[in-house]
Amino acid sequence: MKQKILNKSNRICFSFLGIILMALLFTSCSNDDDGASGGEITIDAVYLEDVNSDVPDREVDFARLGQLLRLEGSGFTGVRRAYINGFQTSFNPVYVSDNSMLIRVSADTPTIEAEEDVRNTIRLVKDNSETIIDFEIRSSAPSITKISNTLPNPGEEITVYGTGLIEVSRVVFPGDVEVTEGITYDEEEGEFFTVTVPEGVSEDGGSLYVETANGAAYSPAFFNVERGVILNFDGMGELGEFGNTIRQSQLESEPLGMGNVSHGNYVPLRNDTIASFGAGKNRVAEVFTSGNESWRSQFTPFIPADTPLDEVAFQFDIYVPEPWEGSGYLKILLINNFNGGEWTGGVYNYVPWIVDGEVEPFETEGWQTVTIPFTDFYLFNDGEDYTFEDVLQYRESATYKNFGIFFENSDFNLSDIPEYSSDVEFPSSETSVQVYTDNWRIVSLETPTVTDFPE
């Protein structure tokens, strides 16, 4: 570890008692300052503090944004300012002793954009000295939050969204199928990259693994999970046909979509015999499973019943060829025990044309995947520690175990959506929007951990 120590000029103590007295006083002042501030600063080692690691206090030669560091050495008493990559970084004096101090690398710390003469440095400053050490500072580890389509056909392109996705060099799909060519990425912000799906991806599905200039990352384990399919309208799962539900004969199969195209049969929620849906009406279209499916036997072999519920989700693919805005939403129902219009209980209302509380038209060029964690369903969104077992028991105790989707076209307030508190009203209006869905499935959201320091 390269270290440079820069001593400031000593203070001058003035005296009118002569040169000898002034010299003695000067020496006395210098010694007092050194005692109060601990002398010159020396940094001998840097440790990463991580209570979640098997090695919670690990000596390191680099750190990432947001990480907590312990500096070990001497002379830390009296440190007034700290700079990481030239960025003045706050610290709590309570956690400073003469031999160590704690400091967290701020998320605002510049990395590759830092000035060259201060890049990859830590600088500590006090009244009578300062020190600078060479120490590598890296951006935050990359992360994956969303994939445009998690059940694409081989040869189709997908977009992977997240953070820190700069210079993506390698993508490994479930089944250890690797892609290293044809990857394009967001060079400015690192918020997404695109890649073509290869042949041979495992039908059991799992996580994508990616390597970037910022390190490696996994996606949630929700990619290509064919064993999680509840209903794909092509033989996996059983369509329920009762009451006013959409029948097999009303499904469509003409290829639709650009980029990510349809898979065989799919559901039009407004068929050709219906010109539009009237305003102020619920349950204007509905499609259900037969109710004969057993989620416990199908899903618990790969999603154990005791899995935390925020790690389990419902996914489906959607295609909306023309702008959808201002009216209408999809109600996702865990069981067939609702009459429409509910914003409570075992349902979730999907309103894609509201973004940040404002109306934003929603349409897709091709088929996109929607992922809804089960903790977003109103019955389970109160912050309690639910598990997948709670969903299984809820369905198993129901009289009508059909899982389904309504198209509803009724009035609602913005405050009906849990993340908003505003009472802005969204009155319904007649709409002829066409919404298609396909490939209903249950997936795991568990995300494997990537560490900079494998054990």
C-alpha cells in the first residue's frame, strides 16, 4: 500500500520574553498539538466491515460504493476531514480512535469520472498533518431487476434492466448456455443490455448470470421457468369453461408481436364479437383455470412451502398493440370468489397505464413479461412475514380454486393503489383496447448472491 505523509507547518507561538522563551514556548505548543491530535496519520491496512459475510472484518485492497470500511493504523485522533476519490466523505467521530476509524464510501463518490490525480485514493486531513493512500474504489456491484420477456423463443432478443450493467461481456443462461457475442449495453448509465436468446436453455429455468466491468450479477430465478406454468392454452394446464368465461374456441393463434412473438394459442380479453367495453362495469371479460390444479404438488418441489412470500411471484406475458390509457385494468384472482371491483383480498389489480401517479399510455411492440410478487396481492401486502404456505392454504381452503383474470372497466381512486395516497379520481370511459395474455406461471424470485470474496 503506497503511502504519502504531508506535514503542515507548525504553529508559531508569539512571546515578548526573548528568543529563548519563545523557543521553549514553541516546543511546548507543538507537543501539546501532537498529543491532542494523535501525531502523524499512518494507515497500515483497510478492512471491509460486512456483518452478513462469513468474514465480517476482512482486509481488502478495494471497496465498492456504499461499503463500510475500517481503517487501521495510528494517529487518527483529531482527523477533521476525509476524502475518497477527492469526494469529501462524512464520518462519525464516535467511531474514531487513535488506531482505527470507520468510514462508509458514499454512494455519491465518483469512480471512473473522478479526477485522475485523486482517483482510487483515500485522504485523511487534520490540523497538523494529512495522509493519502492508494486504494481502489469501484462502482456498486451490478444488479438485475427486470427482464423484458422471461419466456422468449430461442433466437429472440431480450432486454435486461438493472444497475451497473456496463461493458457486459458474458451472459450465462439456465443450463450453462453461454453467450459472449452480440451483446449491446447502455454505455452512459448502465441501466440495461440486450442479448439474443440461444438454443438449449434449460426448461427448468433459473437465473441469468452476467459479467460486467463492475463485476458479476444474477437475475432472480424467474427465467424460462416452464415447469412453473399454470396455463399456456396449448396443453399445459386446463382452461376452465363455465358461466361467462372465455372458451377454448375463443382463443386466437395467429402470430402476433414484433421481436418477441406469440406462442401458439393466447387469450384476447376482448374478442371480435365485442366492439368495446362500457364505462362503469366490472368483470366484462374473464378467463380461469379449471381449478383442478394442485399448486402444492406442482410448485413445492422447486419453491418450498416455507419460502418467504416476497420471493415468489405470478408471471404472465402480455401484448397490447395500441395505447391503453385512462380506463380499464386487469384483476388477477387467486381464487374464484370475487364479483369484481375489489381492491382488497386475494386479488391484485394491474393498471400499467399509471406510472408515478400519472397517466402514461401503455403499449408493447412484442410480448412482454409482467412479474407480480405475491406480497403485492392485497391479502398479503400488510408487511407481515408470509410464506408461500399461506398462499397454498388460502387456495386449498377455497370452495372455488380457479385462478383467473378479469378485465374490469370501473371507476377508482389513485389511493386504491397501495403505493399512492392521493384521492385523484380516474373515472372510467368506454374503451375498445385489446389486451392479450399468455403463459401464466409461478416463479421464484430468489436471487443467488455474488460476492467479491468467494470463501
